[in-house]
Amino acid sequence: MVLFRVTDLMPRPHSDATELKVVICGGGSGGLDLACRLARKGIDLTLVDPNPTHVWKPLLHEVAAGSLDIGSHAVSYLALVRRHGFRFVQGALDGLDRRQRELLVGPVVDHAGTELIPARRLSYDLAVVAVGAVGNDFGIEGVAQYAMPLDSAADAERIHRTLVETCLRANWQVGADQRPQVEIAIVGGGATGVELAAELREMLRALKDHGLDRLDPDKHVSIKLLNADARLLPQLPERVSEPITEFLTSEGIAVLNGETVIRVGPHDITTRSGKCIPSNLTVWAAGVKAPAITRQLDGLQTNKGGQLVVDATLRSADDPRVIAMGDCAAAPWPGHGTPVPPRAQAAQQQAVYLAKAIPRMLSGQRVRSFQYRDLGSLVSLGSETTAIGTIMGLITGRSIRVEGLLARLFYKWLYKRHRAALFGWLPVLMEFIGNWIGSATRPRIKLH
């Protein structure tokens, strides 16, 4: 149990504010969920994010493959402002002035680099840092220049555009030798890499129904999944990762375990074992790290991965007025010797916890420590009815393997629950019915 003193969070003496101000920096799944929950409780709240819209990150592999139109799933922050009554400020976190209790927001520029909105300073009484994570290139030669990350909606759209252009070009260059014309390499054997590989294979097989009838996805398209670990999905039990490997292999995806990439070139990848793997589209999904900005927050302590070090109530180890949550926070995980893992379910649990804890913090009441509960992991394998993973049994506490339609339903449920946290269940139900009706007039894949 931790006791906050009211004086710790009182407004600065020169402020005319009548309410304590909370600023959340980061509109990802955890930060946005928390913003909506706190706004419903009447908290004076400002949400800061560099983008005007929010996309649930587990959907990015579908956007990259073209099986999901991002326009149908992007959520406007301003629409949520109107619905819930908080404020939205567009701009990236640019620093923190802890003495003045001000958060520094960077300028917003247009596509040509012209400044649209200048840099600003926002006063706060409690700041929540929820800036997520970015891809980790581990300093490997050529990754930044020639590989594409899958960290954001913009990344997913870039991958999709490159994929479409590569396939359109190859459709009219297919030769009689039947050699692969599209060489796709995905680096990383975690959930992102596996889901993207499976989604790409399924969507590529639908190309001939959309005019690309010269390109045979099984003969002319090669998908390779490079993984530095001994097996895919090391965070899952072997009884789950093995069937996933078998499924990908049966779909014609080459799974190369134990292959550490040491160089990425414009047309190939070199591994430590000496393999040279051709690629005209390389996606980097080999790990994540905290954004560089976390090391520039007025001396707040970070770990080796750049995550902000927090206590059991998710407060910074250096400043009780700063909270960190989600992938950018090194939250204690008692009994495991490691921080809480950077997963969507952890951010969601922290949002639920902080929605109850922050009002108590602001009023100087006692708050309980955050307790992370691993609810299992689910991996989508492309099809509407194909998924596999584990869920934690409510009675036994042990992981239970689920697959097929049941696993897919659980997977979809997670997304619907996230949408419901933003809009409520009735609007989500109406949206579901509308999308189901609209699917009759939409193409299966996006080719623009």
C-alpha cells in the first residue's frame, strides 16, 4: 500500500487552475483507454499524441497485408474528445520540465516539412507517459536504410504500398523459368512476424481474383521468416509454437530458425551462418525498445532498454508526479525477476488499474500496487477461422491451449473489448453489424 500526500499533487502556486491537471502523453491502446476512463470520471484531462487518429496496434499486420482498410478502423481523437469531454493536443513528446511541471510538445509539420503548429508547453499536476515502443534494430548494418519496421499505421501503409507495387511489377515480368519474382523476408519470430507471414500468404493467394492472374503466389512469391531463436514464439509453450511452425511450413513459408541477421542490403540479407537470402521487401520485426525520448525526460531513471523505471504503483522512481505505463515502463513483476512484459494486455490492465488509482492519488488516498496477470497469448494465422494460443484457466490458473474458431473468437473479442472501452458496447455492436453488411460491397483485399 502506498500513501500519496495531498501536498505532493497540489497545483503550482502560480496556477489559477481549480482542478488538478492530468496529461497523458501517448494515445496507444493503454493511454487512450485510460484517457476515456478518466474523462468519464470528470478528471481534468489532456491527451497528447503526434497523430490525429488511433489504430489498435495488433491490427497492423492486416493493414500491411491489405486485408484490412485502415480507414474503417482508425479512431479520430477529436471524435473521442467530443464524446468524452477531454482535450486533445497533437504533437510528439519533446521533453519534460519537472521543476515547472510542464510537458514539452514538439511542433507539427505537413508532408513537405512546413510547420503547421508550433512547439508548446503544457502544465500538469500528474503526467502519464504512455509512448509505447519502437522497433529495435540492434545497431545491425543496413536495417535503418533497407528494412521496414511495423510499429505504426504509417509503417503498415508503407509496407502495403511497397507490396502492391512489387506484385504489380512482377505480374508483368513473370518468365517461363518460374523463378520467384517477389522475395519477401520477415525478420523476427515473435507474434508480429508470424502473423504478418501468415496474413501475407493468404492475401497473396487472393491476388488472381483481383486482376493479378499472371502472378502465381505459390510459384512466383517467396516468403521467408528469419528467427534468431531456436524456435518461433519463445514466449509461448513449445506445444503451441511447434504446430504454428508446421502450419507456416505447410503454407509454403520458409521458417529459418537460429538465423541471426548481421547485415541487410537493398536486395538481400546476410546471416551469421553465412546464408545470403534474396529479398526485395524486408520487414523488420525482431524486437522492440522504448523510444529515445524516454532517456531525455529531465533525468528520469531508465533501464538498459530505455524503459522508465517505476514502482509498484507505476510512479517514476524519481518523481511521484510522473507515471509511466505500457511498453515504455519497466513495471515490477514480483516473482519473475523481470519487468512486466511489453504486451497489449499489460497496457490494458494498467489502464484499468490507473483509472481507479489516479483519482485516489489526486485526493491523497491510499492506492494498492499494480498486479499484472498473464492471461495467455493468441496468434492469428491469417484466416477468419485460424488462430492458436493459450488462455489462463480461471480455476486452475494453468494455461489452456485453444485453436481454430474458438481461438479466433477470443482474438476478435480482445479488439471488440478495446473498442467498447472507447465507445461503449452498443455503438460497437452497431458498428459490427454495419461492417458485416458493408463487407458485401468491399473487395477482399486492398490494392491501392
